[in-house]
Amino acid sequence: MLKKLHAIVLGLFDSGETSLVARVLSAEEGLISVMAKGARASKSRVGAVLQPLALLEIEVSHGGSGMATLRTASALHAHGEFAREPRRLAAGCVAAEAASLFAAEGVRAVELVASLAESLHALAQAPAASLDAALADALRGAAAQAGVLPRIDAELLERRGAPKPALFWLDTRDGALHARGPQPREAPEWPLAIAAGAREVPVPPSFLRAVYQHGGEPPPAPPPVEARAAVEAWIRFLEAQAGAPLRSVPTWRALRG
């Protein structure tokens, strides 16, 4: 029985002399691996569209308990920019792997696939100078879809001895906790933490501002975070949440210069 899926290609692996195994994130079945027989042959139509990070419409057949077999594939968005620019491809791979960290086999992922497709389109179209900023946005989108967007927990801060002025916020320049009350104070030695579910992890500097207002005016917005620092912060955050490293990150670091 054939089943139609909308899927993003996460990775391709050689199988035998002419075939490929494609690891994909599909809207209908989540993470799956499919066998593309003969895809490496020079005249294979399927092989021509099986490209990393491409958004495809595919038809697969399931034979018993084995791996699904790819029958047809057509490109919805091929993103040729990734094939032409290794640094852009590496950034796209980081975004795709981050999104797949929280996906599961056999579990629908319609919103996750839609969000990742939008992020990959932005990465494919971003000017070279804005690539890190686009990747930071993609990683934030992955966290949002996974339901692990960090939040500052006022009660947690108080339990850990936070000052109690009218306002306190995070300075993205150094990650220090700053407080403004009758007399402004700084607490750079504070062991900053955020609550994300039941897990506490270091606060990434990519949060532009986290304000708890109990009266008075909010503090001035801190300077924007340098995009590369924001990417690194989101990588650390997502890896901590998933309990696993992003294997594509070393390649991205090597290519970004």
C-alpha cells in the first residue's frame, strides 16, 4: 500500500552499489528512514531530487516490519543554494538536526515540518552576512516547536537569593543579572539559571531581554546580541534540553570561518 508523505531530507547514506537510505522528517509519520533503490544510478529520477534539506512529496510502501521503500519523489522546494554554498548547507544541517532532536518515529509532525521548511527557506535566501542571524531564528523556532522555549522563573530567582528591586533583567552582553531599584545593583557572580520544565540550564545570552516589572519603567533595551553568539547560545540550550550533541555543529563551525 502506497502512502504519500511530505518530508524534508535530513541525511542520505549509501546502500549497496546503487541505492540510498534517506533519513527524512515527515509531516505524517515524523522521523522515518526509507530505502531508495537505484537512486545512485545516473538516470535515476528519484536520485535527482533526493538532495539534503529538500522538501519533497514522496510515496512510500511499507513491507512488513522492514524499512519503507521509496517509490516516487518530487521536489516542492529543492533549495539549490545549499548545494552551491557549503557554509549555507552546514547552517541548514544544524537547523534541520535541531528540529529533529525532538521528533519521534511514527508521530505526526505537521507543525514541526512546516516550521523547519520556513526556516530552511529563510536560510537559503538570506544574504551571506545575515546567515548567522537566520540560523539563530531557526534554532529558536526549533525550541518553540518542541515546547522548550526558556523562561525566566521569578520564584526560582527569589529562592536562589535574587535581589528584589522594582525590576531585574538579563544583560545580553555578558549574561549578568542586573537589577534596578532605589539603588541600581549588579550581580555578575549570580549563578544564572532558567526553568525549562523541570530542568535548569544556563541562560543563553541570545535572549534580548527578560524583564519582571513590579512597578516603574522598564530598563532600556540592551544592545542586540552578535548573531554568532546567539547561535552558539541556542546550540548549547538545545543540546542541554535534548541531552545529546548536535553532530552537524563542528562542520558548521569549521566552515563559518
